[in-house]
Amino acid sequence: MDWTHARWLLKRMDWSMVIAVVLLLGIGVAFVYSASYRGDDLPVPSFYRRQMVWALLGVAVFILFVLVDYRRLRAAAGWLYGMSLVLLVLVLLVGKKVYGAYRWLSVFGVQVQPSEFAKLALIVMLARFLGRPGRDLRHPLTTLRALVLLALPFALIVKEPDLGTAVVMVPMTVLMLFVAGTPLRHLALLGLVGVLLLPVGWLGMDEYQKERVRVFMNPGRDPLGAGWNKIQSEIAVGSGKLWGKGYLEGKQNVLGFLPRTVAPTDFVYSVIAEEKGFVGSAVLLLLYAVVLAAGIRASVEARDRAGRLMAMGVTGLLFSQVFVNIAMTIGLLPITGLPLPLISYGGSSMLTTLAGLGLTQGVYARRYSL
């Protein structure tokens, strides 16, 4: 690819998405710093510096995925999907155990979370499978084969265990099936089967996961143990009121009521809500809405079915994560340990999210090209 063609592609991006993403990255770095802040007299941990590095690397990955023709990724979908499964197996065999879960591989001293990359590989694989010309989407076997593609990484990720990451892959897959043209009766049947399998899922959950559900139903069950994070998060969100307490002034965070191990990651939205209030939270949601609209626009205007499915898959995944994370922090869902995209501290999530958004913009930039 020559420089002229690269410039042409970058100019054809949806710049409303680019601006919103850059603003979200800036907010993320600022509030990872705030979530690590413990007062003027204490040193601030280096999380925010690492987050800046991951954000800059992520921007480079974003540009790379815009420039690489998504049709090449479609052609390599089988390899990407297979490699993601191999990495997920390696996590279970030689992965690093943190807080009772095997989710990370150590690569040259850097902790990598393969389940994040597996989500993007699944999107590309489903887009290739469902987007193949001549595919009979009305045949039940097509839906079943798509579910098998989901089931393999889903089962491996649940085994780690990382239920939150596995769960958000389900609405993403259903959305891609819908956009591809799968009959609604098939999707309705899938929903019914999913409801019927809930008791089986409960039996397969680890005890700490069951306890999170029990605490969600009854926060007073263990207020000083399993229910602590949930209660402190809701206090932080509610105490922000309309305008918030001010940057670096959140008491739940600074005084350590919201645990320092989770404030920069799973509960960074609580920090934002306490310090910037309802108004700040609304601005954050507005920026996500801009990204959502751009993702839908890229899918609608895609030049082929595979591109349409990739763009919608990334968009569906991103906003499943946003919904689950925010719903978790305000008490509408059980605690899952799922990061807030582009905001929460973490390199694997950052790079995968920006790769997916770059893929979406690559589809959009080529919407009229031959």
C-alpha cells in the first residue's frame, strides 16, 4: 500500500468516531490516574503511565487495522480463530493464576489476556462464515454451525473462569446472526433454549460466582465481604449527584472504600460518577453513543455482507461491554469483572477494542471502493 492510498483511506474515516474515541482515551487516562490517587502526600501508582502507553500503542493498532484491507482478515479468519483457541488452551495449561482465575499468559514479562483477542477472532470468523456468498441462512444447520463457532471459545473462557467476557460474546453472536438474515424464529428458539439452560449454567458456576449472584439479589447478605464492592460502588455513584465532588475529590476512592485493586479497572465508572456527577456520566455516555452511531453507520454502508457483519459484530460487542460494566457498577447486574472499553486500565482490552474499531473504520473507508 502506498502513502497516497493510505492517506485516502484515513481521510474517508468517520471522524466523529475518531474524535469520540480520542476523548474517551483521554478520559480513561485521567480517571485511571484519579482512581490511583491517594492524596497529595502519597505517590501515585504508575497505572496511568502504563495506560498512556497502551493508549498510544492502541492508536497505532487502530490505524493499522484501518489500512489493512478487512477482506484479508476475512481470508485469514480460520487461522486467527484457530490461534485464539490455542492461546485459550495455553491459558488453562500454563497461564498465570490471579485471584483464583487463569486468564493471563506472560509474554516477555507482559501479561496478555487471550480471551480479549478471542472475541475479535470470533467476530472475523463469524463474518466469514455467515457472509459467504450462497450461504443458506434459513437452514437451521447454518445457525447451529455458527453456535458451534461461539461455543468453543465460550467454553474455554468460562473454564478460566471469566464468565463476564464469555457472556458478552452471546449477544454479539446473536446480533450478527440477525444482521446476516437468520430467521427470527430461529433466534427466538435460541432465546428459549438459553432460558431453559440457566439452571444448568448455575450448577456449572464456581462458588464465588454464585455468591456474587446471591449478593446481587440481597446486598445485605455479606456487606463486609462479597457485597462490599457493590455497596461502595453504588455509594460512589449516588454521592456524585448532579455535578460531582470534583476531580481527585472522590471520597470513596481516595479513602480506599472502593478497593484500590478494582477502582482503576472494573469500577472506574464509579470514580467518574462520584467526581463528575450525573453531568459527567452523561457526557461519557454521549461519547459512547457517537461511537455506536458510527459503528452502525459503517455496517449499514458496508460494501459487502462480510464487512457489514464485522462492523456490527464489533459494535455489538463494544456496547454489550459498556452496558454490562455500567449496569454492574450501579447495581443492575451482578459483579462480573468486565472492563469499561477505552476507559478501564488494561492493555489487552485497550488493544483489542481499538483494533476492532479500526476494523470498523476500515470497512467504512472502503464503502465505495472497487
